[in-house]
Amino acid sequence: MDKKDYILGTQSDEIARLALQHRLWRAEMLRGFAAAQFSHGMTIIDCGAGPGEATMDLADWIGPTGRVIALERAPHF
């Protein structure tokens, strides 16, 4: 394994695990968006976006006038 590799991998089994994790913690994440005062029209950077589950929630949260810039180095994600 190259030291730059994501230790848990980026293939379909890891994507499924991350999707489950996202569903389990989504309500807490949304409370975090509110606490951070994310609002319509903002531009937000999602560093380490993974397969994009939270990125899509961010896009919904800030609405069509906002912008989410997702950064992810794993090409499979």
C-alpha cells in the first residue's frame, strides 16, 4: 500500500460502508451545518469529499444559488 492510499480503500464495499455511515450520522451532520450557520447562497468547500454523500447534502442545504466545491484525491470516488 502506498502511503498516499486511503487505508480503508475506495472500492464498492467501502462506498457501501460510507453510505451506511452517512445515513446513520446524517441527522448529526445536519445539526452541524446549522451550528456552522451554513445558509443559502454560500460557497462551501468539502475537503476529502469521498463518494459525495455529504457533498450532496451540502448542495441541498445551500440551495441553487450556492456552490459546493468538492475535493477528493481518490479517483474512484
